[in-house]
Amino acid sequence: MRPTRPGKLPGPLHYAGDPETRGGFRSYLIEFIDWTQAMHYSATTLKNRRIEMGYFIDWCEERSVTTPHEVTRAMLERYRQYIFAYRRKVDDAPLSRQTQSKRLITVRMFFKWMAKSHHLLFNPASEMELPKQENRLPRHVLTVAEIAQVLNAADIDDPSGFGIRDRAMLEALYSTGMRRAELVGLDLNDIDAERGTVLVRLGKGKKDRMVPIGERALAWIARYVQEVRPRYLDDDSDATLFLSKHHERVSAKQMSGIAKKIIDRANLERVQASGPLNSSCHLFRHACATHMLENGADIRFIQALLGHAELTTTEVYTRVAIMKLKEVHEATHPARLQARGAAHGGMARAIGAGVRVALLDALDAEAMGQPD
């Protein structure tokens, strides 16, 4: 019998666990969430931790385990196996490795906090192992032509003016590589048109960063600010940059809907043939990083632009910048219809002997199954 779906998710004002159970999950979960909030984690992190712990607590209570003190290492291993074997009702598909990890990481952090706070004598989750993560590429990486096709699909003749606003938002996404939440959180004074920069306030990890923005994106933002924004501004002191029809800040969910609608209108055959989009706004972030890398940008500058804490997060774009790889392949690989010129032949001679030896050693190690 396959695992069934856990109980209902805890809402923002509800914590999982029976409040009548003395020493039960509920009181400890409330304290854990309060501690997480005091550590200045984002509201999204707080919400996700409540949800992930809700799944675990539901699983425990179905097995008559009502307090954290009853949880053992063996039980946590069974829960890990349960998460691995679980299948979604919609399509009978397993949870992704990322989702499995999220559910287990929160449980592991909860019990680490329980032991650190002296609620438990030892941490039963200290040796819990997480699923090995897949090193996946972005599913869709739009070409420069496809990006132009999408941007031109915005209805800038819409009498409401929102087509101009939408074009400005998408241009900003593509130019800066910002995340969706960072874009909708912008205020008017975060844009420095003279210097060509944008101040991203409290990005992921609650870090500020300054990023460049191109002239074309600035021109569309200026047009939106001059022609459209005043129509939806109730208070002159409101600094919100991108406003909705309800005179409020555009939400992240609305931004996704706007991007998806325009991408659908662009009728990109290659994207449509490869299946539905999971994250419309992230397409522009992927495209920004990939196109800059293909045009010779140093990956460290792309890391700073995207706001990645670790360079390894940015390195995924080195694996999708296929056009640069193709250019090098055509210039250096000997299997071609026409002979290479003298310039290309010189490229091979320019590789130092030490580099060649290191490369051959790495290939030999890989062939023998050794780590490189």
C-alpha cells in the first residue's frame, strides 16, 4: 500500500498538533517558529517551516506519536523512506528530490533546535541523511530573439496603460536578472537613472545589493512613470514603483500571471513544444545570466548581479551557455568538413603542456571511476 497524502496544511494562524496534548508538538512548534522569526528569517521561510512540520506532525499522529520526546532515530528513518515512497494523487509521480529535502531539512532543524534549547537530551535527527540532489539545468532558456518576441508581445496600446507597465517590468527583469519578489518590491527612488543602477533592498537572505540596469529598460520605466503610474497613484507620498489596477503594489503572484500571459501571447513554438512553464518570471533571470555569459561576462560578475551567496549556484549557467561552447568546439575540434586555418591550429599549440597533462590525468581518473 503506497503512502497516502498527509493531513491538511497548517494555515498562517494555525499550528499543527493537538493543543490539549501536554508536552505535544504544538507548543514546541510555536516556540520554534518564534525563534525562527527572531533570527530574522523571511516570512516565506516561516510559512514553509510551518507547512513542512505540519506534514511531519500529521505523519506522527497517524502513528499515535503525539510528542517530540517519543520520536526516535528509527522513526525518522521511516519518515525519510515514507517521503521517498510517497506519490502525488494528481499524477502518481514521486516528490522531487528538492521537495523531499525541504521536508526533511525542516524536521532536522526542528530537532536540532529542540536539543539546543534543552527540550531534548539528544538530537534524534543528528544523523538524518538528505537525498542526493539532482544537478538539473533550467528547463527553458530563451534565446535573444525569443526574449525580443516576448517583450514585443506586451500590449502597449492597452488604454489602461498596463501594457506599458508590463513591458517595463519584463524589461527590468531581463536587464537586471532580479527575482520576481525583488522586482515588485522596488520603490521609485530605488531607480537611479543617471547612474544606470537599481538598489535591490532585502533580496534573498535579506541582503541589499546594487545592480546595473540597461538604457532600454530605463526608457520603458520612465515612460511608465510619466504616462501610467500617475493614474493609479492615490497618495503622492506613495513610493511604490509598479502599481496594480487597485492602486496597490503589484504582488509576486500577479507578476507571475502577467509574465505567463505575455509569454503565451508571444506563441513561442519551442517553449510550447517542451511543456508547461513552472516559473515564468525566472525565464528572464535565466536568460539574463546565460546571454551575458555567452557574450563573455565573468561568472563572478554574474554572481554579484544575481545575488548568489555561493559561486556554485551561479555555475549552472556555465552549463547552459551552449553557444559559447559551440563556438569553442567549432574552433578547436578537428572533425570538420573544411580544414582549420592557421589561426585555429595555433590555438591548440597555445595550450601549455601542464594543462594538457592535467586534463589527461582527469580524464583517466574519470574513466577509472575515481573522483576528479
